[in-house]
Amino acid sequence: MKLYEVADDVVETGVLIAGAGAAGLLAGIKADDMNVDVAICSKGLFRKSGATVMSTGGMEVAIGHGDPTDNPDVHFRDTVVGGEYINDQRLVDVLTREAVERLVDLERMGIVFERQEDGRLFQFAPGGAHARVVILGDLAGSHYMVALNREVMRRNIRVFEEVMITNLLTTNGAISGAVGLDIKKGELIAFKAKAVILATGGAGQIYRYTSNPVQNTGDGRAMAYRVGAELIDMEMVQFHPTGLAYPPERRGTLVTEAVRMIGAYLLNNKGERFMSRYDPERMELSKRDVVARAICTEVREGRGTEWGGVYLDVSHVPEDVIERRLGVTRRKILFLTGMDLAKEPIHVYPTCHYFMGGVRADPDCSTKVPGLFVAGEEMGGVHGANRLGGNSITTLIVFGWRAGISAAKYAKEASFRPISAEQVAKERERVFGFLGRKDYIHPSKVRTELQTVMWDNVGIIRTEDSMRTALGVIERMRSYDLPKVGVPDGSRRYRMDWVEAIEFENMLDVAEMVTRSAMYRKESRGAHTRDDYPKKDNKNWLVHIVIRRVDGQMKLWTEPVELIKLKPPDV
Ligand SMILES: Cc1cc2nc3c(=O)[nH]c(=O)nc-3n(C[C@H](O)[C@H](O)[C@H](O)COP(=O)(O)OP(=O)(O)OC[C@H]3O[C@@H](n4cnc5c(N)ncnc54)[C@H](O)[C@@H]3O)c2cc1C
């Protein structure tokens, strides 16, 4: 059997990147700087898919223009305290030190952040941190994407648009390439690569209500798991406090933290600024996990609005400030809800927003699988149990950069490992097996069921019983539904239901990792809230929960967090 007989196309490249958000694009640019052949694949459209283009509020950089007491050490402290001390402090150290240099690099690429009148940068304070977020109106994400894509095109880096990487290939335990489905043509591509960087973003789509775009189905985490990489702290899923609660068909859409940064109040149905009971000092600008839990409690205890949320009210802020800082957000909300936030309160409720847990990596972005690197939201451990607003973009920029350099160095020293036609044939059988199945279960049916089960049982507040229910459904879906999931035969071009079927298997893997980790951690910490273990327990649970596939089984264990720079006061 020859490779060309089982793949419709074969592509050879030094570094292959899955994902074209800011992390993937920057990794590509840096690997190209090192004179290595690079190819970037994106499941969605370049410039338009992934979460980066949707990001609004900017990024955290400790340059002290917004707050003269700020510096990288303070940024480190805020990030670790915010993450409830289970961050990988080696990664936080790199994040906070290198952010400043990366900011300068971004400005050189044409991403020029807003200035104060004296020329220094304008910086906002997000929840739980100093005034450190640099901004570009409320549309920072599209500016990053325009500038980075321009740079990728200028360099003539090979791009594969609407190509979904479906699985990684290994030879003797090291990366040898990957298989991709060209969604446009319905054809299979075999990539021979010395190194692969996973930058497929978050996995918010495993939950019913999410701010994440449709592409964020956790593909990278599932693929890394299948080739034996370690994942950490998968129970740590961030629910952003302010997703839309009204109208129901838009539930989950993000209302940026910038609304609270300019002074919005959160009110219950009695008109109380209820955050005074949960964090009287920081009020609405408390940490995201605290605010999300507070909203959830208000609604559970009957103080919510008729749409099952609370009010977010910014109508007391002068209209010109709202227009200047939140003009795009104002118009977006008007379009989605028919309500003008400058004039009336809107209904909000937490929404699944960000995965702190992900693929475990060293500060050079390498994983336990030789030749496999990660960048961006894919990477676990940076933010511990809770991420601060603006710190994700910082992660993309710092670790996207590093991943590109590390993968290029690796590729320069490595030679291509052989990939067998049999490996690719097996993947072809799996991917094409979803097409033309008889008595099929349509992927949208099981996908919606999985999202609902995860939202109801492994969401903002969890218990052993609720998680057992979720695990039962996941196990049933894996053994009974998955073999039947498929779509009728027909055209292979742009078959998005076929893509959904492939994604569903990844979503199942990620949902299982989240559920098993959440059951394992018998305490409440940051975003992980258990009704049956309501207290944080630094004596027993100052640990990472690590997951790896061993002999086809999901194995979990704990490893102590290395407190190399900062310890909790009671330890
Ligand atoms: C609405 C919204 C607003 C936000 N605002 C902020 C903010 O203001 N500040 C902040 O710090 N953070 C913010 N975040 C979080 C931040 O935007 C994300 O964490 C970050 O952009 C993730 O970037 P990434 O490069 O890792 O992945 P993404 O930008 O999500 O890109 C993922 C890429 O992977 C591709 N992909 C997925 N699966 C595959 C596959 N199998 N094969 C090939 N390609 C694949 C996608 O098509 C896409 O190109 C926000 C998030 C959202 C959703």
C-alpha cells in the first residue's frame, strides 16, 4: 500500500501548525524567522475563525503606565493569587517577564494600542488585578488577526484554510505528521512533519452555553491525549460571569468584562448591588470565579430576573464614555437583544468561556511526546484555577512566540520519521466511516445532549452525584452512540454535519477528561466549585491533576504544585 493510494494529497513540512488564532499565527511567524518550512492549517477561515478574532478587552502587560506600582513581579503575584496557587509558576514567570518585550514586537507589526494624552499607554484594571490591560477600543481581537495574517501572507507561509487536523501521527512514540480533512473538497491530506504545534484554542463547545466560536471543540486536547501527551487540571473551566441571559436564543454570548471595568453594577431583582455580600472590597471587579458563583447563587436563591440572570447596569456612566470605550459592544448588544446598554440594564448569567486546563508543557512549549508542541489556550497550567481578564491574549503572544522557536529548533535537528500508509489508511477508515452510515444517529442530536449534560452536571456548581450522572451518559455515548454517529452519503464538499461527527468524538474525550478530573478533586478551588466539598483544602489539594492515556485507558493521578516563587499564606 502506498501513501498516495490512501491520501488524496501528501504535504511535507518542517513545522505543521494546527490552528490559526493568534497563538498559531505567531508560532508560524517565529518558526519562519528560523528558516524552517512552515504550514498552518485552520479548520475555519483564516482571520475569521477561533476566539482571538472575537476578543474585545485587550491584554495584560505590566508596564506600569496605568498603575505606577505595577511590574512583572506584581503581575506574577496577581496571576498566581488569581489562579489559587495551582498555576505552573515556571510558566507564569515566563508569561509575566516576556509580555513586555512581546508588546513592543506587536506594535512593530502595526498593532498600536491606545495612548493617554502624554503618550503613555492607556491601561484598564480587570477583575482581580492591577490596571494592566492595554486596549484597542473594544475590538482588539480583530486588530491582532489582521496584523498577524498580513505578516503570514507577506512571508508566503503555506496556509491550509478550512483543513481540519483529525489526528496526529507518531512513529516509535515521536511525532511524524498528521492527517487533515480538507473541508472544501472532502479530501484527506497526509502531512509529513518533523514537528507539530497544536494551537486549536479552547473547548467551550462541550457546554450548552458558551462564548466560544463553533470551531472550539477541543480537537487539540483530544488528539494530544490520543498520542500519549499529558493533560493537566482539566476540571478548571472558566465560566465568565457575564454572558447574555436574554434573549434565550443568544444565551451565552459574551458581554465583555470591559463593561464592568468602566463601572457597571450587578443588581439582583431587589435592586441590590449584591457583590457587597461576596466581595465588598472589589465588588463587581472581583475575580471571575467569585462573580460567576455570586450570580449563580443569587439566581438559585430566587433573586434573579425573569430571564434567569441578574442585571448588568452601566446606564449611570456618561454616554460619551460608553460610546468611546464600548461603542462596538453597545451596537452588538443592541443588535442581539434590542436593548441599549447606555440606557437600560441587560440580563446576564455566566457562560462557559475558557479552559485553564490543557496539554501539559514545559516553558519551551514542548510536551512529553517528542516533536509535539503546544501554544495558546491549548496549553494547560498557566492560569491555575482561574484566569484573569486579559491574561489569555498575553499567553498567546508569549507562548505562541516560544512554541514557534522551539518547534523550529527541534525540526532543524530532527529528520523526517517515516509514516506508514497503513496508519493513514486507518485514519481514512475512521473519518470516512462517518459518511453514509446506515441507521445513523445524527451528530447534532448527540452533540446537543452532551452539551446539555455537561452544562447541567459539570457546570458552575458540581457534586459527586451530578458528575456520576454525566459520566454515565458519556460512557453510554462512547459505547452505544458513537459507533452509530454518522451522516447520510452525498456530496463531500463542505459537509459540515460530517465535520460535526468527527468533532463529536473529540468532544466526548474532552468531556470525559473534565468530568473525571472534577470528580477527582475533592475540594472547591477557583472555577471548580463542589457543593459537597465547599472548602479549599491546601493541605491535600495543592496539586495538579494529571491525565494520560495508558493502555487505552484514561489514567489520572496527582502531582504536587511546585511553589517555586510564591506560597499561599497558610502553607
Ligand atoms: C468572545 C470572547 C472574548 C474574549 N476576550 C478576551 C480578551 O479581551 N482578553 C483576553 O485575554 N482573552 C479574551 N478571550 C479569550 C481569548 O480570546 C482566547 O483564549 C484566545 O483567543 C485563544 O487563542 P488561540 O490562538 O489559542 O485559539 P483561537 O483563537 O480560538 O483559534 C483556534 C484556531 O484553531 C482552529 N482549529 C480548531 N480545531 C482545529 C483542527 N482540528 N484543525 C485545524 N485547526 C483547528 C480554529 O479554526 C482557529 O483557527 C475572549 C474569548 C472570547 C470567546
